[in-house]
Amino acid sequence: MADPRWNFHRSVIKAVKTEEHVAREDLPVVRVDPLLAPHQDHLKYRFSQYERRKRAIEKYEGGLEKFSLGFQKFGFNYEDGYIVYREWAPPAQAAQLIGDFNNWDGWSHPMEKDKYGVWSVRIPDVDGKPGIPHGSRVKFRMQKGDGQWIDRIPAWIKYATVEAGKMGASYDGILWNPSEDQRYKFEHPRPPKPVVPRIYEAHVGMSSKEPCVASYIDFADNVLPRIKANNYNTVQLMAVMEHSYYASFGYHVTNFFGVSSRSGTPEELKYLIDKAHSLGLRVLMDVVHSHASNNIKDGLNGFDLGQQTQESYFHTGDRGYHKLWDSRLFNYNNWEVERFLLSNLRWWLEEYQFDGFRFDGVTSMLYHHHGIHMSFSGRYRDYFSEASDVDAAVYLMLANELVHTLYPDATTIAEDVSGMPTLGRPVSEGGVGFDYRLAMGIPDTWIKLLKEVTDEHWSMAEIASTLLNRRYTEKAIAYAESHDQSLVGDKTLAFMLMDKEMYAGMSALQEQSIIIERGIALHKMIHFLTMALGGDGYLNFMGNEFGHPEWIDFPREGNKWSYDKCRRQWDLVDTDHLRYKFMNEFDKAMNALEEKYHFLTLPLIVSSAHDKDKVIVFERGDLVFVFNFHPETTYEGYKIGCDLPGKYKIALDSDAFDFGGRGRVGHDVDHFTSPEGIPGRPETNFNNRPSSFLVLSPARTCQVYFKVPEDAVQSEEENEEPAASVLQLISQSAAQKDLPFNFMDDIPDFSQD
């Protein structure tokens, strides 16, 4: 009987009758989110298919852990004095291994095919040395049904290179098998999983200030220290998997097990990751399992000879092609595809010691329409219907199960713009299993405001609602801008704010223009508000921490193969008399504040989003945040509400001189609270808060106030000495509270404020 998943996209879920479908009457994920109840049939079916697939893997492969060791069987492996090469290629009529080692004479090394479509050949040692020397070029030669012979790069190849300086040259597979003394040996353990991920998204190739492709070594020695200095705890590396087209930003992968050779060798990438671990930085990899390059000569697509989908990595026809990306789409219901992709994850985790993954293009995976021309309203029926690709969801469930079983502290993040419920819930509950999802709507909001709305018409209620618009049961990574927002055709937020003024107006030795002052002020506020209110973690793209100007444009024919916009101008932030340093220092400080208090884990209450005043006030634990977006008005004695009575002091101030501000807010001022209303009657409180205190709130600035611990207050009174420096004092009472994330049931209505 055919697997029902083959016909799922053409069938109504309720029509599918299987034993597993009705086995679990009440999925835990539905208890977590009761709005899922009308869609429980879909979720039960999805979970039953996951369980069914997992049982089959256990029966025929010995479980997920053994199944994911495909790299020990396929590709090139050393077994008892032989190099054994295996390749899954069912449609091939004959096959040979060719390369430098046999002068590209395939007839000397014909391959044999088993009943599963796997071709193999054994190459014996020669004089006690491997029959194929380390670094040799190799390719898989196969015969098509029409008798034609074609050469392809082995699907499981660990390294591939192209002849330097030769335009349009094809890649060659490289047998990467260094001797023991040439292999990089990791010296530093993986850092523990952070309480809150503060992620620095980076692209190694474009990380140099010079117009060139940077190396893994250069990034490790010169960029990692910058990331550490800015108080990030996680690096997310883009474009690690080999991709023949550089301008694809690494998203059109050709060799899934191979490191990008433009930046160096496998051993040099290991050095980078070990160096990051030595600095206490975790390293996530941007993994692309949503599609594959359409490149036939260099990539996996070269194994598609027009065969049926059961014998291919990809679906056939329209289902196997992404028309917007011009790329191939995997058949996630294929046994060998699952082996290939799951083993791929394990390879990067174990061979290179990555600490987790950011899965790219998850929206495209989850739906048969791939999200093309779709507008997701948030209605649950948009997510659970015949348009859902259950095969892909099951693969992602297996992937998350595998990663978290092998490495419980690993982090997985989904790049999903649709907002599918259950994506960030554990597989055991019936969820897809990601730790976090990217809050992809936030950058669009900021871009729309900056492009279409004048400052005086910004709605604080709409900004707050957008940042709060997420499912509190699923964690999100917030970001104001990533690499997407600065690609050619768009601009970084800094350049959107200040544009051409940045070319001549960033010197601190001259009076700043109105445009520069506004731009720097809003750059700080936008990034910090996004971090503080938008999610459970934070992400920033390389260079945006200091307001990198212009945009990103990879070398291509259209720009005469220029690297000018494909680099990071570190000299801008390193030059002391330029104002870039102020945005960079504020980035350091806001990350340091989060590290001290872990405020993204603390209860969140928004007490005011005042459209007329242009002020947003909220609390996270004992911290009180005040954002004044008014372009002109400075408020003296502005009343803000809070929960806990006592004394408050400045913890962070965007108007400080160190951050390019005017220094108007006193950092040594004590703010004592006053009671508000009648105890036990919130409706009599100020903005529903039982206490309040008065602050100075300059236009286009933000401040954070911390509650001085009672023991510190008593100590000051006894010694008649001022409190410790506010930027040094850590509120232990806030940091040590074991409080759950207490989000509001509904987004608050600020319209009456």
C-alpha cells in the first residue's frame, strides 16, 4: 500500500484514515495553545507520520542516531586498507570513479551497483599509503540511459575547489583526508548554552575591510575579538556550505558537506570555531535544507537524470522547482534524502563542532505554495490545510529530534515568515521542535516607518503592538535588520536614516547636522527597543552595530565584478574622531545590560504607549524602560509607572556623552517612588501600576532605570556614601529570581492612553 504522504497534498486531511491518526486523542501542543483545537486532526496526522517514519528508521536502520551516520558509509571512507567510495545514483546505467589518482581513466575503476541503487568501488592502499592521495581531484562518472557519459562531483564530497582565475570553470571534488598531524585538533570545549542568545550574524567572505574574499583565519583573528568585545555570545555564520555562485549569499548550495573553499580549508574553518569557543562564543551555522542549487555540473542537481522522484533527491515537475529562486526542491519523503540531510546536520555538529543551526527558507518548506505571493493573516486555517507540506514538517521534526538528542544544548532557529503555530514547540508535544523562530515582521515595520511616515506621525501603539505580536508560548529572536535589509536595492538602517550625509558629516570634530543627530539617535533607539520588547533573543548583522553605511552588493557582471560593497569598513568604527564609535559603544552597552540582568527572561509589562507624547514605557522585572520618540519635546518631571516601590537609578542612557548624546540625564540622581491609587484596586493606579517616579526624558532618547536593592539602600544610608556606579551595579534580586516569561494574554489596547 502506498504511503499516504505521497498523496497528502491532494487529499483532505480528514479523509486520511490511519491507525496512528486517531491514536492520540489529545496532543499536548493543543493544551498549550487551545486555538489549535479546530486543527487537531491535521496535527494528529502530522505527528502520526513523524512517529511512523521514526519507527521505520528504528526498524531498518537501528534508529535516528545510526541513520544520521551516512557519511561513514557514503562518499569516501577508509576501511581495512581500502578507500571505499559509495554513491546513490539509481538511474545510472554504469558508473566509474575518476580523478588525478588514475589519470581520469574511469575504465580502471568501474563501480558496482547494489539493489538499492548504490554504486561502490574499493581502492587498495599502495605501499602502505592510501590509493588516493589527500588533496586529489575526484569525480563520479556515470552513464545515462542514452549511453552518454557525464561527470559529476560526488554528492557527499567534503571539499570542492575551482581553478583560480578561470572564468566559468567547473568545480572539482577534492578527497580531503589529511594525515593525523595535519588534522586540526579542537582545544576548547563548547560554551554552555546562554540564558539569552545575542547573535552576531556574519559572512566570512565579506568580513574584510579590503575588497576581497576574507579567509576563515582572518575572520577568526580579526573579527571574532570584535564580536566578543561587543558582548555578543553567539556567532551565526552564513555561506559556510559550498556554493559555486558567490552572489547567492551562500543560499544556492552545490556541495552540502563541503566548506566554502573561497575562504579556506576544512581545517581552517575548525580553527575559526575553536577560536570562537575559546572566547566563550557559540557558533551557529546557516544551514540550507530548503532547496539546492540548480547548477548541474557542480551540484546535487547533476544527479537528476529525469528519473522518477523515488530515485531522485528532488521532486519531479513543478513540485521539484522553485520558480522564484530558480532552484531544486527536495523530496523529504525519500529515504535516501532523509539520510543525506540528517547526516548532513550531524556532520557539521560533530566534525566542525557547530553549536546549532539557523534553518533557512523554512516557509518554503512548510507549504506547497512555498509562501509565494501569500499574505499570512495570522488565522490558523492559513497554516493547517491541504497547502501544508507534511513531508517537510516531518523532516524538520526528525531534524530537531536528532539535533537535540545528540546535543541537548544545541540551538535551532527557524527562518519562517508565515508564523506557523507549533514551530517552536517540542516535538514530544506535537510541535516541530525549534528553539526559536525569527521575528521577521519587525524589520519590515521599521523600514515602512522610515520610508513612508514622518517622525511626528509615528504611532507608539502600533510600534509596541508590532513588537509584542508573537505567540508567548514560542520563543522568538528579534532583530531590527539582518543581511536581508541591506542587500543591493535597499540600504542599511543607518544609511536609510542619514544617507549621503554619512559621507561627510560623521566627524565628531565638527558640529553634527540635524540629519546626523536624528539618525544616530534613532539608530540606537530602534535597535534597543527591538531587543528589549521584540523577543526572547536578539540578532544583529555584521557591521550594523556601528551603523555601517550603504548596502551589500556581491561582485557580479552588473557591477563589473566589484568587491567595493562586499566588505565591512571596520576603519570607520576604529577611527576615533568619527561618530560611528557612538553607535558601536551603545551596542556594547545594551548587550552588557542584557548580560547583567537577563531582562529578556523577566516578566514584561507595557504600561504606556502614548501616541501624543510619543513615549513608550515598560518594565522587565525590576528594570523600567523609557523611550521618547518625540522629535522635539523633552519632558521634565515625566511620570512613569512601576510595580515595586523604592529607589531607582539610571542603568543605561542613550543620551550619555559616550554614546554621542548631550548628557542631559543625571546618572547620580536618585528617583524615589510614590504610591499610586488605592492598594488592591488597579483601576485607581497610574497606568495600572501601583507606584510611580518622575524622570527627565529628552527627545529621541531612551533610558533604563534599575531598582536599587534594599540592602544597597541601607548600606548607603549607614555609610552616607553614594551608590555604586549605575553601569557597574547588578541587581542581584532581579537576576536571581527564577521567574517564568509572563507575557500578556492579549496585545494591550493603548488607544485610550
